[in-house]
Amino acid sequence: YLEFVQAGGPPPPFWVLRDGVWHQRALFDEIPLPQAWPAYVTLDQATAFARWKGMRLPTEPEFHRAAYAAPEGEERRFPWGDETPDSSRGNFDFARWDPVAVGSYPSGVSAWGVHDLVGNGWEWTSTPFEPLPGFAPMASYPLYSVDFFDAKHYVVKGASAVTARDLVRRSLRNWFRPNYPFIYAKFRCVS
């Protein structure tokens, strides 16, 4: 993403230019780039990067297949299998407040060999946030999703570093506006 910014693309909200060098703003300091952390960006920025590379963002079903399907046809509870999430599987549950290098959790890899599908940042999809077939609001929190079925929010999947372990599951769908800059959301491109 640094190459894209240096070519004129928009920088992520957590990046700052100091004396001609880009830095990532962390919790207590600024860390010079480049580094192997994911870039936390808006959907608009992720889409612009994908176009710049001649690619696109995955849809929600494409993300789901990469994360939870297996070549034999079965579906896993988690990208790594059916074992309960723990700190060896990804950067979630407040284990670290900052991102870590991409690929830091080899025991969290999907059946397809894809790293970091859960943890280290939400993952943008190109799918507008709409109710799935059979959707019914939770009785304890009836407006949690309904207010956001407005064609102005998009699905993010996976989990961020600050997502509680109990929320790490394949059914979780989160959402944000495409230009909202203050979320832990990364992306990957597909062709």
C-alpha cells in the first residue's frame, strides 16, 4: 500500500508523513514505514488500490469460501479447523493493541493456505450490508443490524485485534460505511 500512496493514492488515516517518511501511528508512538503490518483503510481506499492493481475486492461469499471452506467440500467452524480460537490462531481478543506482521499466525491458516482471515483487522468485502435469507433481529438487541440495511454500509468479515474471542465465528457480519476512516479494517484483492 505504501507504493500506492507514493504513486498518489490516498494514505490510510493512521499514517502520517514526517520529514518525507511515512509513519504508522501506533498506540503510543509512530513507527516508520515500510513494515509488514496490514494497512487499515476505508472501503473507498481499498477499492482504489485494487483498481490500481487491476484487481477487485472479494465479495462476502468469496471471503467465506476462502476462510471456511475446504478442498474436500466440507465447511470448517474457523479457518484453521474446528478448534476453539486461542492466541496461537490470530491477533484478536485484545492480545495485542497494534497489528502484527502479516503471516504471524501459521496455526491460523485456512485450508487453502490463506493467512490472517481472522484477526489483525476486519476484512472489507464489496458486498452491501443487507439481511440474509431468514434474517430475524435478536430480541435482546432488535435494532443492531436493521438500521444499517440502507445500501450505505458494506460487510466486513473476520475480526480485528480488539474483537472479543467469543465473537470470532463464521456467522459474524460486521459493517461500516465505505468512507469511514476509524476502523481496524484491512483488505485483500482478488482477480
